[in-house]
Amino acid sequence: MKPKRFLLPVLAILLIAAATVSTLAAASAPPGREATRTAVKKRPAVAKVRKKERRRHVNPAVVRRFRSAAWRWQALMGVRRTKFYASLRSRRALRYWSVQARRMGWLAAHPPHKSAWLCIHRFEGSWSDSGDPYWGGLQMDRGFMLTYAPASLLRRGWADRWTPLEQMWVAERAHRSGRGYSPWPNTARFCGLI
């Protein structure tokens, strides 16, 4: 028997078997999936590109919210506003303003003489004390509020409507201006501050 005659039928049988196997594999694959290698390689690449696009998008409203929170705390503490000249749509701006808002919030919650203001408050009155001529937990009069917190006075009214932190920061402004604890002579003496 000649080798050529023997090889031709064997090759034909192998080709038919390979075609049958690939047809069966394609038929048994779940719907929507293709059995070819190129399709499997292309899909993750498309998913990666979409994932990167999603990561890059930053909602500017969220950045504005963080920025306004940082600026609100800075205004309360009497600190100059920070400036950052990056686009509000950038990840850099989101990271910067979220850190600033957290940091300023923490600093505002811890005034330098907080224990002193709490001691004075213990002897003065309730944080929402509205008795004329003194208001708030640190018993601030009209002149004191006009001098050290004109913006808060216009925006929120008398000191009895301010938060305890706002009242402490207004007192801190008076303390920094050189008045010290003299607006509260008796209670500062009870607390050992004078």
C-alpha cells in the first residue's frame, strides 16, 4: 500500500473530527459566551478601560460640599480660607478638600482653651440661656457679640442660638485679642484662670 493513499483518508478523518469537536464545543458553551480565545482576551481589556473611566470621574458637588465644610470651620475659628487651584472634577481636589474638611472639623472641635471655657460655662449658665442682658453658656452681652462675632450675630441671632463650639470660638477670639478671661472675672477666678 502506498503511503500517500493511506495519509489522505487519515487527514480527512482528522479534519472532520476537529470540525465536529469545535462545533460541539460552540454548541455546549453558555449563551452569550464565545469559545474563541480572541473574544475572551478582548473582554477584560474593555472592562479595564471602563473601570478606569469610572475611577477618573469625580462629582464636583461632593468636592464643593467638602470645600464649604472646610471654609465654614475656618470661618468659625477665625482662620484665613485655604485656596486650592485644581479643577473640582479632579481626584486631587476631592482628596485635598476631604482631608481639609476632616482636619478643620477636628481642629474646630478642640479649641485651645476648651477646658477653661467649659469651666466658665459650668458657673455661668446653659448654652441656650436667653436671659437679657447676657446670652448663651458664656453669658455674652450685646457689645461682646458685636465686637467678636458680627457675622454670627447677623446670621444666627443672639448667642443662645449658637452651638457650644461657636460660643467657645467667639470667646477664644476675645481671649486672643488680649482680653484674656477678664470678661468673666468671678467665674475665671473660681476656675483658677486669673
